[in-house]
Amino acid sequence: MRQDFPIYSYLPARDVARARRFYEDTLGLHASDETAGGATYRFAGGTACFLYPTPNAGTSKASQAFWQVRDIHAVKHALEARGVVFERYDLDDDAGAWNSGVFTGGGAKAAWFKDSEGNILALIEPV
């Protein structure tokens, strides 16, 4: 039953104005709604995320959200051209391998970056 409904991600922000500059100016997103001091961003397939104010932003050591892309290297390159800096994590070599800042393992290619609030976001390309 619960899989009959859409699911959305939350993106915490200590400073919503700063975070909106990152998401809108750096990533090139457009807010569709402004609610409760935050902003909603809509994506393909009817998905969306809500950027909201909280002092707990950036405290998670795990990815907050990911974009499933068709060509991870092209998307990564385009984001780097916009000033996005990608992360490199010390992952178990048995789990996969790094190539040009993209990790391949577990059936997917992945590249991670942080937003202005310290939240970890990812690009994922199934293989």
C-alpha cells in the first residue's frame, strides 16, 4: 500500500537563503513553491524535495538524496563547470573502484558532493 504513494526527500538547511543560492545559482534548479520558510524543487517522474530550515543541517554522514542519471561523467563534468566540488571517500577496494572521481561498485556508478549546508548529495548511474 505505501508503495502506491510518491515519496519525497527533505534537505535540511541552517541558512535557507544560502542554500537556495547553492541549489538555484550553482545547480541551476528552480523552486516551484515556497512554504514554511523553505522551498520545494520538482523533478522528473513527479518527484520533489523540500529544502527546510533546521539547525541540524549537515549532521548526517550519509547521502540525503541522489539523482539517478544516464551519463554520470557528463553530469559530473557539467556540475564541476558550475563550481561543484566532488568528494572522494575512503571506500573498501573490494567494494569497487574509482575512475575520474566516480566510484563503481554494487551495480552502480556514484559521485558525491556536498551542498552549502554540508549535506551529502549523490549522482547515481545504474550499470
